[in-house]
Amino acid sequence: MSRVLIIESSARQQDSFSRQLTRQFISQWQSVHPGDQITVRDLALNPVPHLDADLLGGWIKPEEQRSATEKASLQRSNELTDELLAADVLVMAAPMYNFAIPSTLKAWLDHVLRAGTTFKYTETGPQGLLTGKKAYVLTARGGIYAGSPADHQEPYLRQVMAFIGIHDVTFIHAEGMNLGGDFQEKGLNQAKARLSEVA
């Protein structure tokens, strides 16, 4: 049995294009791997806090020196990190907001990119500790940005995943979602077709 962790970050719910891709992914995955465990963390319904002094203090202080708020912040971060560590497959669904990822997804990443847990520093530089995992990134974009300088999603997320040791990453982009008409339909259908091939 494999464990699949799905991270939703769209602020929209039923009318979200990235969530349409997630629903298709779950349906396909369950039909092929009926015994696998799927966990969905919705960062829109249950956002995680951005980095603050309490979390940073919780990370660097010895346990006996942590305040109550630092302990609570660290416990939350540990929960998020443990979910990622336990997963065999990571799925991140991310609309493009202002050429990048939603701030909720960035906050989640800030919680789980942790020295000594998901990566470590060595004499030759940082080394990712999450090797052997597979990741899918399902994006929805208002315009058409793949391969252009305006795309700050894919390069950033590829770098982040590689930093923690996840090198097997598949991106599926639904582009032109705000262009209307044939652009929207074509972009969504292409993304769904691509998803049916790889998931």
C-alpha cells in the first residue's frame, strides 16, 4: 500500500480548475490503486500560519527553553512534516496567482523544508532526504505561460522539490483558463488528457 498526500491550495472550491484536476487524479488513482491511502490537506479551508518568531524559536531552541506558543507552533509544523515524510506520492494542486504559487502553499513549504528533517547540510552542500518519492504538480493558469519568463511556478517548485530530494516531478498545466471560449476548453481538456496518461 502506498500513501498519497494531496495538497490543495486554490482559494476557490467547486469552480476551481486546479481542483478539477485533483478530483480526476483521485478518481484515476483509486481505480488503479484501490488499496492506497489518500490524505488531502486543504490549505484554503485550513490554512497554515506563515513563518513567525514562535516557529523559528521552536526550531532552534532546546525543548526546555521553548515557550508554550513555540511548542504549539512546532507541534503544528511537525504534523505537516510527518505527513510529507510518510507519503510515497506527493500531489500539489496550485493555481497561478500573480505568476507564482498561492501564499498558502508557500507557507506550507516553509513548514516542511526543515534542516535535519527533509534536507541536511553537508560539506559539499545541501542534501535532500526525501529520495524515492514521486511528485505531481497540477496547475491552473489564467493565461499561457509555460516556458516563458513569466512562469515562476514550475522553476521554483522544481528547485524546492529537488532541494529536499524529490527529483521525479511531473507538471500538468491547465493554461488559458481566463481567456474564455475555446482557449479555456482546450487548455482544460489538454491538461485532463495529460493527467489520464501519467497518473
